[in-house]
Amino acid sequence: MEFGLSGKVVFLTGATSSMGAPAARAFAAEGARVAVTYHRDTGGARRVADEVEALGGKAITVRYDLTRPEVITAAVEEVIAAWGGIDVLVLNASSVGGTSVDPVPFEDIPAEHWTAGLRADVEGAFHTVQAVVPSMKARGWGRIVAISANVVVRGAAGDELFVVAKTALHGLSRTLATELAPFGVLSNVVAPGPTVTDGFLRRMPPEILEQIAGRPPEEVKRVLNRGKPVGHVSTAEEVANAVVFLGSAANGNISGNALHISGGH
């Protein structure tokens, strides 16, 4: 399949994260130019950029901060100045975690924590899209992919802030799909289910961690995959493949949709 991503410019937020780095590598494998954004982890950003270039793509590292519109605008302008525009926007950065090991009762969530989380994730996505879209309109082509989570459908006790913040991305994506269609811009959401990442393993219940501690990789897989309809927990690479497809020219007519990567979970 021809993805048509060679030379395309990808603005990837949260590029140093456990979901972002595999996406950067997947775009690089298709010959894309990847803007590796980071908040504080300059070393991580450089490592991801080196991986992108080793795989045949091109990379620049750009500072990005969900909470500061002026930093978002400066990051977008820096990429456009370097490469002439932006073709693909991947909204992956988030300031709120998910699937807590020790859930906090909803009535005990501090108001300032709730407000700060929503302002960062929802308004950060808004400011990023607003800064990037003019470049896509000018080119007459663009792809926007937001990374959410399948808990927006089933809920997650103790993770209300995470669920609400991710749900907002669905509404934004669906609206953008309608408004931007005449300009050749498609907008979709990828909603992973449980996915094996370092963060996923850190949030596993203690009894599961005890079962997998010190075991060979194959035994760990059997524990983690127990009860999964397709037989295994998703990997970050599988999520990245979906992001690349929706963000590519191979996707010619899918817009306003949410693709769940959960193995039937």
C-alpha cells in the first residue's frame, strides 16, 4: 500500500511519550519529516529525532507546551519556517494520566486539578489545531489524528478527568471533519484500549505485577493477554500503524470517525 507520506510534514505532539515515539518511528519509515515536540525532555526528543533519521525520515525537535498558547504558536511557526508547511497533525500530548491504580472518589477531586487538566488538554488541542489549520488549507490537503482512549465509551472509575478530556477530542475531531472537508482535510480519532507501554505496566494492579515479576517474556505475555478476545493486549506499534494510516494519503475518505484499537476488548 502506498501511504504517500514521503516528504510530508508531520507535527507530532507528545512525541517523546510511549505512544508518541512509536508513531514518530512509523511516520519516519514512510519517509515523512517529523516535528518531534517535547515539553521538558530535550534528551528524549533528541533520541526520537535520531531514530526518525535512522529510519529514513527527517526530524527537528521543537519545544511545545499545552498550557501556553504562545509556545504552541511559536512551535508551529518554527516548523512552517523550516519546512514550508504542515501536512499531518497528531494530537497525542496530554497533561492528565489514565487508569489510576488508586482512584480518587469523584467528589474528592480538587477543583483546581480538574480545571487545570481540562484547560491544558482541551484548550491545548484547540490552540494547536487553530495554529496548524491555515497551513493545511493553503495546501488544500491535510490530516488530523487525535489519540484518545476507548474508556470514553465504557468510562473508568477514578479517571473522570482523563475520560472527559479525551472525550472532548472526539467532539472536536467530528466538528473539524465537517468544517474542513471542503479544504481536503480529514479529521479522525484513534482510541486505543489497554496498550503495553511503560506507563501501562506501572499502572497495573499489584497482584498482576507480582505475577509477572521476574518471569520470562512469554509468560508475562500470557498473564497480560489473559481473557482478551483477540488474544493479546495491543502494542504501541499497532496503535502507531493506525495513526499513520489515518494520517496518510491511503486514507482518502475516512473522516469524523473513531477507530478503536482494542482487540475486541
